[in-house]
Amino acid sequence: MYPTKVAGPGFEPGSQGPEPWLGEDSPKTPRSSIITNTSVITKDLDSRRDKKIENLPSEAGLIAFYNDCVKKVSKETCKQYVNYLRKPLDVNNKGSVLAWKKYYKWKGDLDKWKAIKTKKSGVDLKVPSEAEIKEWLTKVKGTKVETLFKLLLESGIRLTEAVKVLNEYDPKDEMSENSYYIYILNWSRGSKRVFYVFHTTPLQRQGITYNYAKKVLHQLGVEPKYLRKFVATKLLELGVPGEIVDFIEGRTPSQILTKHYLDLLTLAKKYYPTYVSWLKQIEFF
């Protein structure tokens, strides 16, 4: 009879196996040394999160802020402010910083308003060349923003104002001159006020939002703020006085007297045809 093979000491027939551990503490397993009390961490994170939420404006506060905001700037801008105010302040985000400063100033909490520091940026001296403008025009041809682009280039007004003109266009507010048109807008937003919009392309009402226009123009590589700078620079090059350039582009002070802005309108009518001739001469349209 062959001997029976056993697995090792303590496993012989009749053996009860190795004796159990009798020490005070059980031996450490590889995982026992890294177990932590996660409930403490979870509670700490929850308390921090709750604290951040407590510091955010209430819905009632946001509505009141928005209703006052739209009296000074566009609805789209105010919506962006409200979206930023639904989240904690991000000091590295220019939009978040601006929104929270606006909110605290509106609320009258000047200490918190002063506490938020804005990063100083240098003056943007970029002015696109004629070649760049022509390239942008080629990109927008056939798109839903083509008329918008032309209006920006012909008038020098801001994107917000151009969108408003197209959304609310009414032929009754249009004055037709020999080679161009003047649309009566008379819209104020804080210190920004546009009395008239000078343009050469015939307009019609077009449903388009600020965010959509900005998105499409961005995708096409077109920067509206540089169009405005281009128009101002070109008008000055053509000999248009600075005060008239400001009037055409909507940089007229809100406290200006009625008589004075009528004088500016007369002068703008005198100088704007020079710009129209230049646009036709270089075959922009």
C-alpha cells in the first residue's frame, strides 16, 4: 500500500489543521491599512458645497437684478450675467468677475464689490486690413449672417445693436437718401446710445439672436469688434471728423442736447457718402 500524500504540516490524516491566531489584534491584510472613514470626508465636502450654495443669489434676487439690468444693457448680456451668478465666483473668468461686480454694485454691497479685483489688460490695437475684411465677406456669403455682417461693416455699430435692428426692423423708421439709408433706432443702454444707423444694403426683418450670430461669426473666424474698429479707422482716414465718427458708430454722450445731435446728423449726412463711395470703389459689394 502506497503512502498517502498530504498537502503539508497540519494536513495529515486525523490532524485538525493549524491552530487559530490567538493574539490580541488580527494580522493586517494588505487592504486593512488603507481603509479610511469616508463618512467624514463626505460630510466635509457636503458642508463646503452647502456653504457655496448659501452664498449664491436667490431666484428672487436674480429676477430683480435681471429686471434692472435690462434697462441698461441688452437682454442677452443680462442673461449671461445671471448664468454666471448661478455659480460661485471664478476669479480667473472675466465674465464671472464682471457679473459678480455688477451684482454687488446693484445690491449696494460696496465692500464685496471692491474686494473683487479685475485684471488689467493692455489696449487692443489690432485693426483688420482690407484684405481680411474681403476674406470675411467671402466667408459669410450665402449664410444667415451675411446681411448682419454687411450692416456691421456699413454702419460701424455694435453686434448687439445690429441684431436689434434686424429683429425689429420697421420700414416706417427708414429714411432713404441718394446712395444710402438711415434707420432711426434711438436706443440707449447705459452710456451707449445709438440715434441712427447708416447703411447701404436694403434691410428686412430677420429673426436672429445675439448668441446665434456670435456663434456663427466665431465659427467663420469673423470678429465683430474688429469690424467696428475698421470702420472707425477708415472713416478717419477719409477725413471724417472724430465727433462725426463717434456719432455714426453710436458713441454719442446720452446728455447731448437735441439741437446738437440734429447738427451732428446733418454733418453725418455730409460725410457718410464718402465712405459709401469708398465701399463701392474697392468692390466690397
